[in-house]
Amino acid sequence: MKFIPLLFLLLSISPNSYALEQLDKVLVVVNDNVITESEFIQKVKDFKAQLKSSNKRIPDGDSLDKQILERLILDEIQMQLATTQGIVIDDIMLNRMLEDLARSNKLTMSELRQSVIKQGLDFTHFREQTRRDFTIQQLQKRMVLDKINISDLEVEQFLEQQKQAGAIAQDKYRIGHILIATPEAATPENIQQASDNAMKIYQEIKSGKSFNDVAIRASEGQQALKGGDLGWRSAAELPALFINTVKTMKKNDISTPLRSAGGFHILKLIDKQSQQHIITQTHARHILIRPDEITSDEQVRLKMQSIRKRLAKGEDFAKLAKEYSQDPGSKNNGGDLGWATEGQFVPRFEEVMNSLKSKQISEPFRSKFGWHIIQVLDRRQQDAASQLLESRAREILHKQKADEELQLWLRRIRDESYVEYPNDR
């Protein structure tokens, strides 16, 4: 929506609608558009309804108003950028997104509508807000997230840092976060001012002020309106600065201000969970022979029975595997398949393998690949967290870098925009 001069409005609206327009005061001019008092009031109403529905305390008006108005300004800047980028969420896309939202919450569309209304929100307004939210997400993806690249070296260094940090990778932390930001090219005076402000806020919290309320009032982090709650994150998903601090904290502890390139951070350890992903791994080896145009299935079965008898008499499994097995991946290793986890092999193979005791050799059996004989060499209980961490390292690094880059980008587009408060003159 572009800003329409008042003269044009006078020529195009009825007297009654003009009277309404007169009442809808302009709070902020953002580039070539405006944020009106009615938009602001609606946003405050929506946010209070959400807090009430989740049984959270509603902070005092001034601090809440400041954060919500700043969020409206940032959203408006991003919506204007989305228009210039040609990003449009049409009704078909919006309906599909709402259906996905309902499904992810195990609701039908009718139940989603009822849930929104129950929270005191107008569903039509909710639809349009959802359209704006998804538009902004697509803009952020295009302008920031899709441009982030993670190198193999970064993944390697990340895994080494996790190891040296001594954080248990499977532990999860729920953290409250307050950010007192510093400009990109901060002067010593900027840094000192932010440091003093952060220490003042820290002392307020230590003296009994609610972390949630202070975060809403004073934090410049993306989750300020959620009381600074970052939600549950694994140790691997947290910046090294954070994990080095919270791993020594107890529940409800508050950290002293922590300095980073972006400003000063105050953390609260809301809760912690220790999780393990214990899996059973099996070390096995096998001999595989496949039927072909020359050798029938029955001939292969009889040949495997002969090999099984030789194994029963004590012949070496590895030697027979090298001689007879047709599995190119394990033949030269004496049929050794290494340590395997559940789901690594086809169901029939796993069924037989899992039925064997350590050192036991199976009878010949058929899978879709041919005829097998398996010997289980050993079993172990293994914590798979390190494996999961390695497979997710790139994703986690992307998220960390995305959080940092997004914060810088938002600050940059805010600084580069024309923002005026007409009523502050």
C-alpha cells in the first residue's frame, strides 16, 4: 500500500469515511507508506490476546508499545522490499499454507478457525497477518538465508569446537535472551554506553525484576516480544559464547552481560534436558551368492548349504567369503560389513541378523539380492548423538550464521529507511 496524499483522499471518499480517516491518526511514516493508530492498536490487541491465551503476564503498556511499534516498522519496511522483489502470496498459496499450519498442529481448518477465534482474534485478520508473515519469510529467505554458504572446513572446525567445549551434544537448553545491540561500526562510546545499559538491566533482574518483562521492554533480540525465550536448542545449535556460559549454569541462573561483535547478551537458563540416543549396532559379515542365467536359484541354495556345512566343521568364514561371495563391497574384506545400525540393510537381512547371537552363523536364506549366510561378530550399545550431530552440523551452522546475518540485515534496512514520527514534533 503506497502513501496516498490527503488531497486525493478528499476527492475519493465519502464524508462519513473521511470522518473515520480523520480519526485514524498517522503514528509513523515509513518511506512512502504509513503506520496508523488503528494498525498499532490492532497489533497490541492481538499480542495481548496471545499472551492471555498462553497464561503469560501482560507487561506494562509503555515497554510493550515500544517493542510492538518497532516490530510494525520493521515489518512495513520488509513488506515494501517484498513488493519491489515481486514476492506475492496469493490466496491459493495462502490457503495451502494455512492447511499445512492446521495439519502441523493436528487440526482441521475448521478447528484452526475456532482456535484463532477462541484466542480473541478475528480470523480474516489472522489470514492477512499470516499472508504478511509468509511474505516476510520469503523475503528473508531470498535476501539473506539463500545466500549463506557453509564450507567443509567450517563443518570440521565446528565439530572440533564442540568437542573442545566439553558440551554434551545431546543436551538441550531452554534459554532466555536479552540483547543490547551495538552499531556495526561501533565507537568506544557506543560500546561503553551499551555495556553500562546491559549492566543496569542485569542488576534490575538480579534485584527481582521479571526477566520476561525486562526482555520485552529492553531487548533488541528477535524474540524480545516472547520475553526473550529462544525455545529449546541443542548445545550444537548455540553459539560457543552461549554454550560456554550456560553449561555451567543452574536452572533460573542469570548470566552477567556477555560481549559479542553484535552487542551485549544476558542469558537466563530456563531449563535443561539431557538426552541420549542409544542404539544397538551389530558387527556382522556375510557370504552372498546370486542366481543368474547359468546358475538356478535351487543350485545356489544347495551350494550355500554346502558352504554352511564347511563353516560348521570350522573352516574360516573370511576365507570362504573371499572365495565365494559375490558382494563386491565386502568380498575382499572377508565379508565384513562393519558396524551397522537399524534400517541399514533390507528387512529380511536384518530380521535374520537380529535373530542371531554373537558368534552365531545363520542357515542360508533368501533376500531380494540373492542367498546369504551371516555371522554376527559382536553387538554394542552406542550413543548416536555424535553421528546425528555430524549429519546435522551443516544445518546447524547455517542456522547460526542465518541468525547473525538476519539480525545485521534487519538493522541495516532499518537504518537505511526513512522513518518519521509526525506527532513527536
